[in-house]
Amino acid sequence: MSAPGNTAADLAERLLAGDKRALARAISLVENDDPEGWALVREVYPHTGKAAIVGFTGPPGVGKSTLIGRLIDHVRGREREVAVLSIDPSSPFTQGALLGDRIRLTDHFLDPGVFIRSMASRGSLGGLSEATLQAVLLMDASGKDDVFLETVGVGQAEVDIIDHADTVVLVLMPGSGDSVQALKAGVMEIPDVIVVNKSDHPLTDTMVREIRGTLSLAPQEGWRVPIVKTEASRSEGIDELAEKIEEHRAFIEEQGTLAERRRRNLMNEVLALAAARLRRRLEAQVSEDESVQELLDEVVARRLDPASAAAKLLEREL
């Protein structure tokens, strides 16, 4: 493995010292698949694993950004440093610029203890781009105590946020019945904490009862998923939510499941990176290798089925 270049070594030093500009530059390098970015992650990786990583998911419009803004106030009040990574299913034209619309978070842009970044999902199958965990690792290495991961939307496309967080918070609002259906159908992993935001709505209690009913169908051992009612725009319920997030972390640390969860998350990340790189290598081969083209001709002529062709391709590759 080659040593990191001067850029990566210099950036690593500044990043580990908590320099916000170095962190922003490092994430851009990783996002652009620059070799310096990967060299940098390699350099700082031994310094990671200290931050508490909390994932927030839920349908659009439920007030996740406002909620995260209020939680930032809470953790900053306790002199903890925080980073927010927001994953947007944005078009290739905006490349994640949706964060510009998140006025609620702009209060924190000038706070040196807060770092906020938006990243496009770029059509990644799981709603999270390949570079997501790398960005989280860089935030962790830069000395942040808490990293908040936000993803837009809920359902199969977003469940792999589970693979990036120690604690998963599902944010719903009264009337978003589709989300409760998704929970019932098992499309969504059971989160660690459920928030019903905009709780001054008349249907709040009905929704809480529905969620409780759904959770009662899940195995009852271990962590009991709390349901927290919040009114983020008025900062109501934020202290209780922060408390439940901390309680969950303490629970998984005590049970030894934090280490298990992180092991599983890292295994999934290694496999995802290997699969993505293998795919790119195969795609490059398909376009350049005549024998691969001949294999495809056989499939087109219906003399060879696609699965057998894939097996032959993998035999050659592996």
C-alpha cells in the first residue's frame, strides 16, 4: 500500500487537530473518489470509533432538520462537538445542495463546534452513497463527540442507514400512516427510538397507540423502543429525546452489542466497497475485452443464459 502523499499527510494532521476546513476538504476528496481521499482515511482510521453516531430517518416533511437543529442546541449546551451529514436523494445537477433549503440548521453554521455537510445519494441503491461511511469516519477522526446522519425518505431504500449508525431514530408525524404500515410490513428495520414530531396534532395519541401495537408484535427481549413526543419548532420534548438516545447508547455499551453492531456495520461497508469496485472493474472489462463481448453475443443469441454468463465472468475475475 503506498504511503499517503503530502496533501493527505498534511490534511490528516490538520483534521486530527479539529480543523473544519481540513475536514471539508477531506470529505470532498472522498466524495470525488480521489486517491488522496482514500489515503487520508487510511491515515486517520486508527483515530476513529470514539464518536456516538446517530441516524435519523423518516418521510420528508416530518421536521427532521428542525429536530436535529434543536438536538444540536442541546449537545452544544453540554459542550460536546457535533457534525451533521445529510444524505439527499438529489439530482445529479444539484449534487446535494438541498441543504441550502434547511434554514433551521443555518443558525449553527458559524459555530466552530458544529460541522454540517450535505451529500448526494447519487442514485446509490440503498439511498446512501459509497462515500458516506468514509465521511462519517473523517468526522469522527476530527474529534466530534456526536455525528448525526440524516437521510431523506423511509422504506427499503433507506434501511441501510442502519449500517452506519449506533442508534437509529425514526421520525414520524401524525397522519403519516404509510410509515406505520412500513413498520408493520417489516420493510423498515425496527428503530431504536421513535419520535412523533408535530405532536400538537389531534391524531398524535392515535398514532402513538398504533405504533405501540406494531412494536408489541416484535420480539420483546432486550431494548424496549421508546416513543417520544416532540414539538421541535417549540423545542418541546428535545431533552427527553436526547435522554433516550443516551440511554440506548449506554444500554448497547453495557450489553456488548455496540461492538457487535459496529463489527456488522464495518463488514457491510467492506463488502459494499468491494462489490462497487468489482462492478466498476467488470464494467470496464465488458467494454474493452473482446472475449467478454463474445460471451454477451452468446447471451443475445439465446445460446447462453445470463446467469451462466455471469458465472463464467466471475470465474475469470476471481
